[in-house]
Amino acid sequence: MSRAVVGMTHAVVGWMSAMVLWFSEDDVLARADADVVGRAAEFADAATVTVSAGEIVSTVGYDDDFDVRVTGANGRLVGECSCGKRPEDFCEHCVAAALMALDVASAPDPDELMQRVEALGSHRKLRSANYEPWATAAFHVINDLDIGSYYHPALVRPAYQRLMWHVAHTPVYFDTHEMYSTLLNIGERIVEGLTRACDNEPADPGELGRWTADLRVSRPDVQTPIHVHVFYETLDDAARSAYGERLAELQRALPVISADHDEPEPQAERRERIRELREEFTLSREPSTDELVAFYAEDVTDPERHVSIAEALQSAGRLAEAIDWLERADPRPERGDNVLAELYSATGRHREAARLRLTDFLRFPSKYAYDELLAAAAAIDAVEYAKLRAFERVAGLGHAGEISRLLIELDELEQGWAVAWESSWPDDVVIELAEALAERGGPDAVPLLARGARTAIDQRSDYRLAARLLITLRRLHRRIGQDFAPGFAHFTASYGHREQLMQALRRVGLWHPGSSSARESVS
């Protein structure tokens, strides 16, 4: 099958009962001169053939298709072609059809195919520097396997499987879109070819299912050119049953790990992959609730299994059982708290739900968690209490800037303003809150900003912060249509003796030496 070339797109149809033709390659070469054979090579990947006893019917060509019929016996070849040449000339289209028929009729050498496949598998990884020669060799092998998948599927199937195994274990580092497309095409053709070979001559379902399970479990968690799950989806029921049994067998073979023991990372990854694949397989069988609970309960060393059991029971309306499973989880996963809070609310245990929502908010402060907290608290008329508890503790949870932005998102500016001063947040964070107050607040925000400026002076001696807050306060006055000058005059009358403050006010343009009034200074 050496005539197959990279990129071959021929489609081979038909079937030969004896798989024996009446002519050889030497007969074809003797029937046409070297120039005609040379031109025929141009159509090596553009011929579709149907072979039957004593006859080849073919369509040859790219843009213009030519209808070809070759007949004869005992090495004699008679060609008819729609290109218009005389039958005795045996044109290049007849030569291409005859050579393609020889390819599909010749049984492949399994050992030679496997050697070529193993050569492809010797590459540890594929990068732009080495992928082109690898891809060229891969296309040659796949072209030959494709032909065999129609006429000798049992012979080529082991080579297909070995090639899929190698490609599924070869990490790929895509540098260009062309490289990505080429390697993805290789992966798709391997899957399609192995599927076709299995369709044309079914493999032992037990062997195929177990092999697929081993492949999916063993493949590395890296980018490769092949999507093994696509082949898995083509398995019939018998092969899938064997696949599921093999996954269960692989899980049982894993060593038992105690809760206080750190499992080696490769083994932990293998355990998790088997769990995920078994869950995918189990769910695909559309199990009953009890079957699903039994599956998850096989191994509850991972607390996430308690959550999965609870969700299955919750979907079935068995809320009390779901709560029981989650309350027994130790430790309970973070996701489990959310599910348990939903269950508590659904069964009227609103106080417990609110406590869990508060815990969740303090663990990962977000608008979603805050809204869930208030919703749970509303059921027991405790919204203000929930806010108080949340903001009593939220200041110490993380970076002040992150908490400030969260409070601004929640539109809890007054609470945020109190937290900022109680927790001595940095000046920039205080100003961020002040600017939010100036943009969103009403008259009630005026005394908040004014007290902030006095606190910056009296408790921090931070005159620069005080000046920045007064600038923000002036902007708020202007936005709500109030006069800033009277309040500012009272402020400067109280603190005018502090030279550092007055210098800070001069730097921001709020005070001008020699001005006759505060109004002149702030106008």
C-alpha cells in the first residue's frame, strides 16, 4: 500500500468476496507507458473504486470527475473512460483506478504496520520543531490503515488501537493554528478509522470495552491531538458494560488510603480520574436514585461524595435523607454548606440556614453570598441582625481594598464607612469609599464625610487624608445642590490654627492665603 499519500481523501466502497484480482501491478505497468503512469500518480488520492469479480468501476478526478470501467481476465486489462481516449490507450484515469483497486485488494502486513505505528509512538512530545515529519508519517500510516479498515478490518484494528494509544499519550504544544488543525485532523481520522474497522468486523466487546477503559484512565491530563471520549461514545451496549466493569475493577485495585495519609500525587490523580469516569458511566445508564446513592456510597473517603448523594436525594424529594447525609460529612465540603442551607430552608429550618449562609459569606465574601444570607435572614425577620453580624467580622477577612469594593458593590456604603474607620483601613481605601458616597449618597452622606475628615485630624493627624475627604465632600454638596461654604467655614474656624492642615488644604486648592472668607477659598 505504498502508493497512499498524505491527505488522501478517496472513499472505497464495495466488497470482494475472494479479494483476488485478475491482474497484478506488473500487468498495469505493462499496459501503459511511463508517462501515463506518471500522470496517474496525480490521481492517487482522488479515486473511488467499487471492485467486483472481473470488473472495476471508479470515479477519478478532482474538479472534473471521469467515469472509469476496467474489465478483463487473466492479466488482460480493458479500460473505458469518459475522458474520451480510446480504450486501447488505457488512459491515466484507468491506471489510477487499477492501482487503487490493487491497494484495497492487497492484504496489509500487520507486522509492518505495527512497526510504523511504534515509530510514531517514540516521540515524547510534539512541538513546532518536530511535528511536520511526524504528521507526514502519521498520515501515511493512517491512509494505509483507512484502506484496510474497509477490506481487512480485523488485520488493521490492532494497529489502529496502538496508534490511538500512542497519540492519546503524546503531549502536544500547539504553536500555530495550522499545527492545531493538522494534529486535530490526525486524531479525528484515527477515531473514525478505528470506529469503521470495528463496524465492518466487530471486535470482541469485552476486549474492546476493557481496552477503552484502560486508555481513558491512563492518558495524561495534558493536551493531545485525540478525543478518546468520541470513540467511547461509539461503543455498543456490550462493550460499554465491559468498560464499566473494568473501571470498577481498576478502582478496587487501588490501595486503601487512610484519611490522615497523603497519597502520592500520581496515584491520587489516577484515583480521581477513575472516580470521574465511573460517575460519567453510571449517570449514562440513567440509574434510579437508590442505585445512584449506592454508587456514591461505595467510597465516601472523599467528602464530596456526601454532597453528591445529598443532591441525588434532593432531586428525588427525599430531603430528610439528604440532610442526614450532609450532617454526617466530616469535614463537610464548602459546596455542601450551600446544599445543606437550601435543604434547611426547604424544610423550615430557617435559623440553621441563615447560620450556614453567614458562614459561607464570611468564607468567600461576594454579592451572591450576601444576597443568599439576606434571603435566609428574611425568613426569620433578622435581616438587620444578619447585616450587623456580617459587617462585624467582614473587615478582618482579607485585603481592605477587596472588602471595600465588595461593600461598594453591595451598596452598603454606610456600613462600609464605619468598618473603614474601625479597622483603620489605608487612606486610598477610605477615599475609594468616600468617592462612592459622593457619587451615590444623599444629604445623609454629608455628616459621614464631615466626621471622617475630623477623625482623620483628631485621631490620625492625617491632614492629607482630611484634605482629600473635604474635596470629596465639596463634590457631594455640588451634586445634591447644597452650599459647601458655611460648613467649611465652621471647619476652618475650628482647625485654622493647625498649620499642617492649612498647608494640605492649600495644596488641594481649598484654601488660599489672604482670602477674605471661606467662600472665596472654596469657590
